[in-house]
Amino acid sequence: MKFHILILTALTLLVTACANRQSVTVAPTTNMSALKSIYVVHQPKDKDQINVLIADNLRMRGVTATTGDGPAPANVDAVITYIDKWMWDITMYLLQLTVTVRDPKTDYPMASANSLHGSLTRLSPTEMVAETLNNIYNGKVTEPAPLK
């Protein structure tokens, strides 16, 4: 009996380590290419500067991106909030990232995307940000590249 429990536990850990999931929701009225200035709200518990990675990725897309701890400036087209979840497996890695693009006046979520990668399919924080924002800008989940 103990052997069966050990095997089931090992299989559960293996399947969890291979987990890879992406999702995206974009409101039909949202035109991401029309958003030229975006403010990224820094999450107080984020010590890994995911907000800076998001702002940098937006700048590479030609967006004027700023980030900070306070409320958004009055002149931005959108505000981005995010939730980062980290996991330990030999080293710390970014397990899950959720990014939400919000209307600065109403706080309405115009678009949201989530990327989750287990230990065996983990991505760097820069790659997770790129994947999540790509899904928002494309309006759909992209297929992951085949493993090499």
C-alpha cells in the first residue's frame, strides 16, 4: 500500500512539474495598438521588479511606459496590474504571471492574460512577461514552441 502511495505521489509531482497553461481575455472594444501610454503599478510585495520588465517590454512595442508605486498619472491610456507567483524547485522561479490591462478612469479590465509554467517548462521572468503580453496583444493564446 505504501508503495502505491509513493508511486502516486511521484506521478503527481511529475505531472505538476510539467504543467504549462496560458489564457487570455480581451474585451471586444479593446484595441491594444491604440494604447500609446501605459502605467504599470508596482505590486508592493514584488521584490523581483516584474513591473520594470513589463514596462521594458511595452517600450519595445513602441508604448510610452512608466511604472511606480503610486496612482497612475492622469494622462495615460491604460493601467497595468499584475500578480506574480513564485515557486521553489532547487531555485526560485516564476511559476505564474497574470497581467491585467485596465481603463484608467473606470478600472475596468480591458484585457487579461495568464501564463503558468511548471518546473520543467519554466521560463525566465523576461520570457514570462513577453509570453503574457504577446497573448494580450495578439488577442489569443499562442502555441508554445516545441522543446529542443
